[in-house]
Amino acid sequence: MSDMTINIADKQKFKMLIEEIIKALQRIEDEKLVVKDMSEAIESQFEIKKSVAVKLARTIHKSNFDDIKEENEYFEELYELIARK
């Protein structure tokens, strides 16, 4: 065990910060459930795979379509080079 010590004020501040992290983590979990529910709704209403709906939303959010396109083209080239017989 370490010889770590902390004064009362710092301990309270530390605990408060940890509690804020816990709240933030809970919000993240909650929002992931919202994304899951929305992607399931898209899948059932529009017959678009959940993974594709989420990828589309993420790409639009990050405005990185060109990066995704380039990565996919690179992946296709590697696949053709390595996996095709």
C-alpha cells in the first residue's frame, strides 16, 4: 500500500470530480441507448441495417465522408491484393 495522503479539502474536491465523471459516463450510456433505439427504428421502418444508419449519422456528424471513402477504397485494394484467389 502506498503512503499517499490527502487533506480534507482536496479529498472533497477529488470526490466531487469523480462524481462528475460518473454522471458524464451515465449520460454517455444513456445516449448510446438513444442511438440504439433510433437505429433500430430506422432498420424496422426503412429496412436499412442499424450499423449502416449509425455509420451514416456518424459520418454526417463528423463531416468526414471523404476520409471514409478513401479508407474504404484502400480497404478494397488491400482485400483484392490479399484475399482474392
